[in-house]
Amino acid sequence: MTPTLALDDFLTEARQSVARQDSDCEIEHLIAVDDRHVVLPPDEITGRLVTRFFHNRRGKGPGGARNSGLDQATGSIIFFLDADDIWPVDYIRRVVAVYAAHPAIDCVSVAGLSFGEAIERPRLTIPALPSGIIPRTTMAWNPIGGPSGFSYRRNAVTEAVRFQDAIYFQDILFYLDLLRQGCVFWRETGVYYWYRRSPGQLISTIAIDKVRASRILVEQSIAKWCNVGLTRWEAAVAHVQIQRLSANRERRRDWRNTLLLVAMEPGWAIAQIRRQLENRRLARGQLRAR
């Protein structure tokens, strides 16, 4: 599932990375275009890959576009790929193998490696965790990051979960919603995707007032879900982290909530240290970026 503002060169690269997948699975690539005035190309069928284009008929933005795709999805596993990101050739095959090896898991998360014109060397984009089931309290501080490294099985539980339109932290809220529904998350190391950093992406351009408004809406959802799928501790951890992330997007330091998160969840600090160590290995060429 790929949301996109328009049909541009970045989307072409993302599509090519899907077309190059060496998996023997049937792949349905759904591309939801936010600009409803764009004339869409015809759907394409190439071997086991079907590419379908459609306009986002939900709320404007990536959340609404993803929901438009989820409304039409037919596959047994949902993969997300943002229009400016890229998958390595073996991405789907290796993630599908994880699901096959662990029937009890519902969701798989892999780390991204940053790239772009201003990036000198690739770096991990999210905290580093070992392979295995992600504890619920770890999920509460969001170790997943962007959706391009995230996938989940379609079942009766996950089918009911959707992104909240026009909210900046919509992906975090989506993961928390899956968590409160009882979904089991798995981190797989050794599999990566390529996360593009560019000056025009949403994370670089969003207005501060929208960040603050989104934080309030997320906090309201967390409060509503407390003791209704989320424990009080999970809700408290999620609340502290969203405060931190909001401050970061507002370009200000929040030492209070950072120290509070370390005290509440030392695993967060450990994951950050592991991330820095793996980035050093990347810099020395000791960590292979597949």
C-alpha cells in the first residue's frame, strides 16, 4: 500500500523496487493518489504483480490515502511503502518467511536505513531491538517508526483498525490501536528498507501548530484507551513519549520527559545505545545493508 501526493520520480523508484521483488507471492500494489485532479494511469499486470491506481477518497493526507488502500486490499498480508522509500529485492520474501515461521505473530517491524542527496552514509532510523516478539511496554514507546518497514496479517481484529485522518502522529496511533486490540508484534533484524530523507518531506515541513494539535488528539485517544486495551502503565509510557516526540518536531529539547522515559522504560535507552553502536558498524562497513 503506497500513499502519494502525485505521480513523480520518487514514486517511480518505489514502484520499481516493488516490481523487482524476488518473492514468488502474488503482489497487489495499491497506489492511492492524494491529488484528485491527477489523471491516473491504467492498472498494470506484470507476471505476479498487479498495480492499481486510485484517488484517495478519504481524508486528505497519507492517513486518508492509506485508509483508501486498506478499504480495497485483498491480500493476506498488508505491507506499507511510502512513495519516497525503497525496498531491497528480497524484502517481501524475507518478511513473509518470518510470518510463516511464527504463526502466532500479527505484525512485523524492520528497521530503515536512511539515504538521500544530503546523507553521507546510511544510518538506522529507529531504535535497535533484537529479533523476537516486541514486549507490550516497548510498543508503548513506539520502536517502529515509519510505516515502510511495517506489515501485518489481515484478520478479523486488524481489519477493524484504520489510520486517523489528518493527524501528524497517525502511524503511532495506528500501532497503539493494534496493540490495544491484542496484536503481537515482531522485530526482525537483518532485513532493512531504504528510508529517503529529503528537504520537502512532511517531517521537515509540517507546521508547529499542526504538531501541537495532533499531539492533543493523540493524547485524547491514549486517555480513552487507558484500561480499555492499554494498561495504565502502557498508556503512561505512550503519553510521555508523545510529549517527547512533539517537542522534537517543534524543534525544542524536552529533557524532563526524556529522563522520565528512561526511568520508566530503561529498555528505550538501551535501544538507543544499540542504535548508535550499529550506526558505527555501518560507518565502518561492518553491518551489511542488504
